Amino acid sequence: MSTPETQEITGHGDISVGVAGAGASGDGSASATRITPGNALRPEDIALEVRTGLARPTEDVAEYALRLGDDALILAQRLGHWISRAPELEEDVALGNIALDQLGHARSFLSYAAGAWDKTEDDLAYFRREHEFRSAHLFEQPNGDFAVTIARQFVVSYYQFELYRRLTQSTDATLAAIAAKAVKEVDYHRDHSTQWVLRLAGGTDESRRRMIHGFKLIWPYVGELFVDDELTTRLTQAGAAVEPSSLRADFDRLTGEVFQEAELEVPDVPAAPGGGRRGQHSEHLGYVLAEMQVLAREHPGASW
Amino acid sequence: MAAQNLQSVPDQPGATQEPKPNEGQDQLEADGQAYFDRVMADDSRIEPKDWMPAAYRKTLLRQISQHAHSEIIGMQPEANWISRAPSLKRKAILMAKVQDEAGHGLYLYSAAETLGQSRDQMMDDLIAGKARYSSIFNYPALTWADMGAIGWLVDGAAICNQVPLCRASYGPYGRAMVRICKEESFHQRQGFEILLELSNGTPAQKQMAQDAVNRWYAPALMMFGPPDDDSPNSKQSMAWNIKRFSNDELRSRFVGMMVEQVRVLGLTLPDSEVRFNEDTKKWEHGPLDWNEFKEVLAGRGPCNSQRLERRRQAHDDGAWVREAAASYAAKQVNKQKEYAA
């Protein structure tokens, strides 16, 4: 699978980020909530294709889509908590937008994955148990203060950007289409989190201290994102997926540029072992799921 | 339209007619008042830099800031269900809706700022408990069906109130309301859909829907404000073309709409006295507990303390972030100056 060339760098936003890569796709306002009639790929479209047999993932592709969908779903659940609690109204809107984008990606991946097992996105989101979730530990990390949330978002958005950018070339047409829509949105998330890393690192003594602490808390969970396993190796050989380890160099280079501009060190902390892809989670996920699933499980079989 | 109307209102002081130095403040005020009166008579628009009576400015500032605060506090009862929304589609819609409310708050604070008060000051007043917001948000959102009832009844009442405000005489307010009303109509529709789905669902779901309608009906009717004979400010607001219809008139229209829609929902309104009065050609409803309304307004509602505390906490927890952003911005400006020098 070929790696598409990084497009021309165009910075945007009202402060100059001066970072190669941030805003690379040029349309920083691209978002799931923006109405783009005609070309917006909706989760409902994917569900329809799956139901009518136009698209059906292989078992391997479904497993892979489950991982990406769970990552985005758990993150959306975390980010949604900020709405009405953010440091300023603009951030209620921004974090809400990012949560909505992630939820949209989750719904697309899960709707697709569900096709392999004759299920729906909601069956997968609400009626799987903790050990059946395939999200990496990073996504379930608690929001913490705003700096922790930004540190987590910064890592996620650079990882997802590199992943989706390559996944647009997938031999699986549905994965490629979901990635093509998602990469534009994630590019905006990169810009948002980069601007905040620079602001917090270069703002006050307190914000700098908190930003450094936030990265320290988040960094142990970075390694898991780039671990290959049999599934990703098989799918990569088939041209459908991306080997996670192949994203690491670009991730390190691009995040490194931001760290340099922010005069931050890449945190020197031991890596946690992870295990989310095998259904082994941290202590946090159970609470996230308990809250997310409670109502749906009170009314099994009901439609909403 | 507004711009065209303005052209029929000549002699704006300061614009077409420079005040003579010896005319003094009184003459300026008199010219201003004359201009303002003509704008009112022509049902045209006042813009931020126009002269306006101090009381008009004060009334608008109070109304617009209260409206902004209502959007911001109003995020809370619905945010309460984002994490538990029972399907991913509903979760996405609810998130988008609550996010819209933050956006509405932003436009409205901006509109209020054109009258000379900063957003920071308005936020401080809200957190200090000095500013009001719509009483309805002091009721708790107890079940998922409340997301339906809030959308259908509360946003429905808000639309009835707000559509006429699109023609408010103060330009920035009227224009903000145009955009807000478009989004509110989507909000009401999603609330209606939630209730319709529940009503056609399992018996437990239908019960949940009816219970929510029962709890939100009377508070929604009271959103239009006290009865006309107990609403001292209404008359002046109508004379200033801010308010177009009386509280009771709007309430009656709203009841008429709900009567039709509740049938489609397969639910009932918890009011046996709703009827269409053939003589007055108006919808009537049963008595409302205005004592409860006053109690909630005075701070003694189910969630008053909780709502303010949540806003205060978000504001306090975010203080270091806002300070960091301000400090960073200032440093960037200095850097640019050094670079230029």
C-alpha cells in the first residue's frame, strides 16, 4: 500500500502555529457538523449498504474496523463530558465539535463492522461487554484537567491523521471512504490541539506546569497505538489496513516539531503494556461503559 | 429591508447633521430622541452607534443577557443525558444540540456587548447570582424522555417567543435571533421525534414520554412570563418594538399548536381545561401555579443552586486556561513588535 504524499502545508487559525503538518489538508473548518450535501458519507449510508449487501466486510476487516470504531467511540464519550464544562464557551463548541466528529467516525466504522455479524452499530456499542471492546488504553484515559485532555487529543489527532491519511488508499472501499472523510476532520483536531499545546506551554508558569504534567500522564499509553499484531499484518499484506508501526516515524517527527516549538521535552516515562486490542482494558473502561450503556440495557430490544 | 427602512428615516444626529458646538448636550439628546422616535414610528432598526434612550439600552441589555445566560445554563439539563443517550444517533443529535446552545449564547453575548457591557462582566453577574436566566432550566431532566419534552415543549415555547424577536427594533438582536430560530426549529423537531418514537415504543417507553410531558407542560407555559395584567415591563417593550405580542397572546398560540401536535404524538396534555374560545378566537388553558413560578425565580427551584454551581465551577476551573491564552497572546504580540522593530 502506498503512502500518499503529504499535501502542501497551509497554516490557519488566528495564531501562527508555525508547525509543519498542522492544517495540512488546508480546510481547518471541515467538520462532521458542517453540512456538506452530496458528498458527506453518513453512517446511515454505510448501514444501508451493509443491510442491502452492497458492502460486507470480511471477518478480519470487521475486527479491524471495530478497533478504530471503539477508539473513536470511547474518546467521543470522554470528550462529550466537556460540553457545558469547558474553560470558555468557544471550547464548549470546539470540544463538542471534536466529540461529534469522533462519534461520526465511530458510527461509520461500527456500522460497517456490524455487517459481518448481522448486527447494528447500537448492538455493538451498547450490548458488548468490557472485554469485547477493542479500543486502546489511551482513549479511555480520564479527561483530567484541560491540559490532560489536550495532551490526549494531541496524541490522538496526530496518530489518527497518519492512520487515516494512509487508509484512504485501502483496498477495502468502505474503509477508504470512511478514512477520506475522517482525515479532513482530524486535520482540524490536530490544529486545535497544537494551538493549545503552544498556548499552554507558552502561557503562564501554571499552564506550562500543567501541560508538562498532562503529557507525562498520557505518554505511557502512546506505545500501544503503534503495536502490530497478526491481524494488522494480515490485513496490511492484503492492502486493506495500515501496519501501526509504520506510522510511528511520521508521528514522532511531526509531534516532535510541536514539542520543539513549545520548548517541551518528549516525556521520558515508562510505557504501559496496553492490551486493549485483545480486550484487556484499564480500570477506567468499565465506568465509561456502565454510564454509556445503562439506559439502552434497561430497555433491551427497544428502539429510540 | 432594514437598510431600506433606515433610508426613510433621515436626519440622524451626528451622521447627516453635525451638532453645532454651542447647542450643548440637551440639544443632542433632543435630536437623538427625535431620531429614535422616528425609527420606532417607522418600525425600523436601531444600530449600536445610534443614539438610544438609556432605559431602552438597559432593557435590551437585560433581556439579551438573560437570553444568553438561559442558553448557557440551558445546556446543563441536556448535557446530563449526553453520556447515556440510548443510541449513537441520538447521542450525536443531542451533542449537536447542546453545542448549538453554546453557539447561541455566544451570538447573544456578542449582541449584548454592542450595548456596552463585556461578556466577562455578564458572566461574572451570572455566576454571582445577580443575573437571571429562564426559570425552566431550574427543573431537573430526570429521564431520557425529558430530552424529548424539553425539545418539543421548551424549545417550542422558545420559538413562539423568539420568532417575533427576529423583528426586534435593535438590529444586532434581531439578526442574532434569525439564526437562532433556524436552529431552534431543528431542536424542536428532534424533541418531537424522540417523543414520537417513545410513544410508539414499548409500554415503559410510552409511560416515560407521558410522564415527561406531564412534568414539563406547565413550566413551559410559564416561560412566556406572568399574565398580562401582572407584567409591568411588557407595555414599554412593545412600545419600543422589542416585544411584538403580549405574554398571554403568545401563550395562547403555543397551547393551540401543542394541542394539534400532542394528538400526532399519541400522548395527552396534563390539562383538562384546554379549549378554543369561539368568542375570543383564542386557545385557553387551565390555571398555572404562578406562586411556584415566583418561587423558582427567587432561587427556590429544584436545581437553582446546582445549575449556578456547575457554571461557577466550569468558570473557576477554566480560569488558568483563559489566563494562559491571554498571556500567550500578549507574548505573541510582543514578539511581533520586536520583530518589526
